[in-house]
Amino acid sequence: MPMLLDRIEVITLFVDEIDAARAFYRKVFAADVVYQDAVCSVLKFSETMVNLLQVSEAPQLVEPSPVAASGSGSRVLLTIKVDDVDAVCTELRRLGVTLLNGPIDRPWGRRTAAFADPSGHVWEVAQELR
């Protein structure tokens, strides 16, 4: 039987301040909390979960690889498909979220905009251009 690695269950984001991360994700995404303790919050995004994990807890999960320092540059882009990027950007701005870029039409047939969470993880909202 071939090994199928095609079901992403959880994406873990290492965060600098768990309380600030919780507040941001609660405000922007309004995702359901699956589990929470003093150092993490696991949020449900449709069929995928996002685990916000206090960075001090990260080494045990990735050792011997080092945990990258916050602010060392973008290392991941998480994309959420939406129907109307402009409407989502209006709502993000209303919530006090600063866009990094966009909305902009991309040559690969998507209209996108990007923003970052308090720890610098970059999220993109994207709509298919018809």
C-alpha cells in the first residue's frame, strides 16, 4: 500500500506571545477553539486545525533543528480562498489589521492581499479571477 501524505491535519505556528496571538486570531478569524492551555490554542479552520504554540515550547517539537527567531523574515505563506478579496480587505481594515500588500491582480489568475499576525506569520486572502 503506497504512503499517502495528502491530508494536512494541523499547522503549528510558533508565536511570541500566546495571549496576543489568541486575541488576534479570535478577532480576525473567529475560529472555533478545539483545545487551549497556558501555552497553546488549537483552532478549527474547516477541515484543518491551526495550533498557536508559544515559541518556548517549539524546540522539543523540531529538535535538533533550531527554531528561527521572530522577525528573521517570512518563511511561510498561508492562503485562504475567498469569494471577494476587496470585501475581506475592507473588513480586515475595520478590525485594525494592516495589509502588507494588495488587493492586487496576479498573473496566475488570482486577486490577493496579504497581512501578518503579531508574530509575523503571513496570511493571504485570494479569490479566483474569472
